[in-house]
Amino acid sequence: MSIRTLCPDPEWLGRSDCKQCGIRRTMLFSGLEDEDFDQLLEPIDNFRYSKKTLFYNQDERGNKVYSIRSGFVKLIQSKFDGSQRILRVLGPGAIVGLEALLQKPYRHTAIALQEVDACRIYTATLKHLEAEKPWLNEKVMDHWEQHLTIADRWINELSSGSVRTRALNLIKYLMEISGGNSDTVRFFGYEDMASMLGTSRETFSRIIRELKDEGVISKVGRGQVYRFTGLVGGPFCQDRA
């Protein structure tokens, strides 16, 4: 199985049955009729990728995209000096690796932040379907637009202001892309979360301790699951006076 995917040790769940997909309405092929799936040039495979799985490297060329069913993928950009920064986190319903559709190198390195359930789609299949179903191109463009929106939010909400404000905005963002209406959020490693905010692990850890002491977040059971108990003044917390 390792020959068929970039994942070194994936758990193959089998051929994707898009007709029966429980979250199909949020996925790329939500508008296809059942008979349309018989026209696929290449089969769509469903894999479960373990935490830290490398999907692809920055500047690498590929011929696949990944449609996330559950879990989170971080997009990392490396700089000339060797440093790295997490520029985006994508969750359920998002597509990773859209650059491959333009035959362009991947702009980021994509790594699983936790166990990820994703469907692997060959770009040839997408292009064939776009030719047969022109409206599918609009769906792909919608995903491009979502990427731009997330990039804008990342700049506006996670790259400016105090670390406290950015940490709170990050918690809210992770709750949003997790899907559902739960008031809980699963933290990733502090190193990763600090990288998302462009700060040190020590500073991020201190902010989280403060938020716990103030009752803004509270730990739920074991592990890194926290309940977000709310903020004064709306969803985006402002710095305290």
C-alpha cells in the first residue's frame, strides 16, 4: 500500500463511495449525480493518515489533491534562512494541494496535525469532470476563495495584536473549522500552536495558563481538550486595559 500514496504507513479504508458519503454536502463532489461517479478516470481512495504524515513538500510537483473528511492539516512555509512558519490550518471539507490543478509546485509543506481521514483525488480526474460538468469549476473556485479567506483571516486575526488576542482568535478559529456547534476544542502541541501565532512556546504556554486561571478556558477530562467558556465583549477578545 505504501507505493500508492505519499503516506509511509496509511490505513487504507477502501474505494470512496461518494454516493454514501455522510458529509458529501460539504465536499467537492456535492453536486454530482450518482451516475456521474461512474465516469471517474481514476478511483478515489479513502485513507486514514496518522499524525505527522507528510502529504507533500514545498516546491514539489504533484498530481493529487486531498479532500479532508476529518482531522486537521497544517501548511508550513520554509524561509531562506531555514526557519518555518505555519501559515494555515485546514479542517473537514477543505481541499489540500489545489496548486497541483494548475500544474504548479506546492506552495507549502502539508503535514497531518492529528489523525486525518481524507480522500485522495487525482488531478486528471478533476480536470476530466470539469470538462464534463462545467459547474464543477465553480466549486473548485469556491475552494480557492475559501483558501484566500482563511489566509486573510490568518493575517488579520493571528498575525497582529497581542499574543493573548491572537491566542483567543486561534481558539475560536479552531472551533469553527472543527465542524459542529461544540464549545470544546482540541489543542495541538504547544510548539505548533505557538508557530501559528508567530510566538515562542514559552509565551504561548504562559497565555494559556492565564486563560485557565481566569476561567476563560477549562480543561475537559484527560488530553488536550478544552472548553471555551466565553469572552466579555464578543467573539474577538480585546486587550485588557
